[in-house]
Amino acid sequence: MVKRNAIYEVDNTDKLTDLINYAGGLSDTANKGLMRVERFGKQEKKAFTIKAEEAKSFALKKEIR
């Protein structure tokens, strides 16, 4: 859990560590080993469970090609 739980708009350069900083950091009771991220699309929602060591490289927004 982060300190300021909300829906955040991110761009293609943002990583999970950036989002955690936007949200005020992790709470004292957060599970720091695993994190859950929900990505909202126009019609769908996808959920991901991310290991802490993957946070720096996890792309928050899907690249559009």
C-alpha cells in the first residue's frame, strides 16, 4: 500500500518506482517484496503482481507502436 492511494496518469517513460514516489512512498505496513499494479484501459483493467526487484524496469504504460 502506498501513502496516497489513487489513480495516477503516467507516461511511457515512468517506471513503477516513479509511481511509488508520486504516491508518497510505501506505507509502513506495505508488503515491500511484492506490489500489485492495476492498469486501466478504455474498456478493460489488467492487474499485475510485481516483485520488488522488477520495480525499476516495469513499464507502467504499454507502448503504442
